[in-house]
Amino acid sequence: MSKADELIGAAVEALAREDEAAFDSAAAFLADRDDADRVLVEAVTRAISGLWRDGWQPADVVRIAARRLTDWHGQVAADLIAWELRAYAPATVDERWRDQLAGLEAAVWWKGGYLAARQARDGAGRLSTVSGVLELLGLLTGLPRLESLSPQPGAARRTVRARPHAVSEKTFARVRALLAKAESTPYEAEAETFTSAAQSLMAKYSIDAAMLDARPGEGAAPAGIRIGIDAPYEQPKAVLLNLIAEANRCRVIWSKELGFATVLGFSADLSWVEVLFTSLLVQAQTALVNSGTKKHGTGRSRNKAFRQSFLSAFASRIGERLAETTAAAVAQESASRGTDLVPVLAAREQEVEQAVERMFPNLVSHSVRTSWDREGWAAGRTAADQASLGTRDR
């Protein structure tokens, strides 16, 4: 082991025991070494490779870095993930990983040593840059194992049907465009028109996929995605995601400490759950901002209780509306096809439940408690009644 490796180890150990003086000392010695850039980047790269084996994906790593440290650490994580993934042939990296890299705008943008390039981009001192990368390394080496949702880089195999029944890019682009218009228009009737069209597309796609899977030898297995649940008010946001997922035959497992939820289901349903959750969060946030500041009679702010109750009521009412519209959609499609779709869709739900049991054998449920504010609850239900679900409301 080189002296630089010893300094890195000492710094990480100091972080673990929260010994600030020892960390600063090790970081300062490391910053003065000519080989610091190489050995530190290699250490972070090894840690990232280990996380792939432990079930983590690029978006998960960047999210936890920004959540537990800072946005800067998230940017560095994205940079070094792009660096690590250069080692794999493109055909052996799962398509979902490539989508995540694109979404993160992760790329090897520097030439030469990374620390020097990062330092120049930030206008920071060398010791500050080295310390920040060491903090990221300390975080990455202490993360828990996750459930594997996709092949590790180097192990993926691209085939013609690598993503059976996944939403086509053309369909998904149309759905996103419709929802973007729904979120931006100030007119409720226009928003409803746009989102109704979006839901019609996705509902038909999902049922078509279910019918294809019902054929002998054609069935796709349930898959999984992770969706970030950001502060503030993570609990009602997680409840909202859960209710959206239930209405679309998916299951949600919330990992509160890690800042995300795992959603299990079939591909078309997962795509719609993610898009609808994002859209409804935008609509809820807009309605929440428009509700203004709330105070007690004494003048003391009650914003927190109001907003918590608002979002909880919003989620509850959205869940009721989704359950109603989903049942109506299934009945309509059954009538138009002359086939009872309920048994087919129930069989898919059972497959998802079995996938949950396999992947999370020790899953524990907890009751949900929330703050209560009468005005916030009433306002949240009203906002949910006015929200566009991407369905034809009755």
C-alpha cells in the first residue's frame, strides 16, 4: 500500500469516527502529494464499482451524495460515475443506466487530472477539492446493499426484445408533451383536455401490454425503478406515490433514510407511475404556493402543519379519484374488446406481489402519522379535485 493510499484510508476512518482534526490532517498531507489525483480518483472509482455490485444505480448514487452531503458532491459523483463507466463496452451497459447518465448530464468533460480540472472549474483551493472528494469517498464506502433491479455494467446483453412492452419513445414523447402543456396552462379545462389525452394513450398501452403478456410464452416479468422522494414533506409525497402506484397495479417500498422509493410493476405501468407522480407534484406545489402564508390567531406561523395536511389530503383524494377512474377504464376497455380484463389484470397484480416477496422478504409496514390542520386538509382535497390526473374524470 502506498503512502497516498494510507492517507486516504486514514481520512475515511477519521470521517467514520467524526474526528475532524485527523481528517483535516490526512487531507492536507494528501493534497501536497503529486500522485493525489490518480490515487484518489482510483479509490472513488473502486468504491463506485463496488456499489454496482451492491445494487446501486447511477441516479441513486448521485441522489444520496447530494442528499447527505451537498449538490457539489452530487456533481463530483456524476463526473466519476461517467469516468468509471468508460471501462465497459456500451452494449454491456443497461439502457436504463444510459438514460440515467443522460438525465444527470454525466460526462468526462476534463482532460488530464480530475482534481486539477475540478479545482479550476470551481475556483477552489486544492485542499478544499481534495477534502470534498474524500468526503464523497467516505460516504460511498459506507452505503448499504440494495436490491438489484438491473444487470450490472459489463453483464447486460442487448437483444431485440431487451425491453419488452416498454413505452415507445414516440408514445412517451407525446405523453410528456401533453403533460407539459397541462402543467403550464392556467386554464383548467385545457389542462384536463391535455391530461385526458395522455392518460388515454397510457391506459391503452398498458392494457395492450397486459393482453400480449397473457399469451403463452409472451410474458414479461415485473421490473423495478427507484424514484426520489425529496424534502420537505417526504411522508405525504411517499403516500401520493403509493396511491398512484396502487391504481396502476404497482407496489411501492419507501426507503426513507435513503431518500427514494422502489416501485415494482410492469414496464408500461412503471413508466406512467413515474410521469404521473412528477406531474401531480408540480400541480400540488403550484396549488400550495397559491394558498399563501397561514398563521394562527396569535400571529405565529402554521405553514408547516397547513402544508403537511394539504399534501396529505391531496394524496388521499387523488388516490380515491385514481381508483374510480382506473375501474372505469378497465370496464370500458373490457366492453370494447368483448373480453373481461379483470382476471388478466388481477394475475399481473399477483405477479407483482410475488416479485415484492422475493425481493423484499423482510418487508415491514409502518403506520403513517401526520400533522393536522383543518384548513390545510380541506384545501388539499379541493386542489386534488381540481388536479388533472391524465384521466377522463366523470
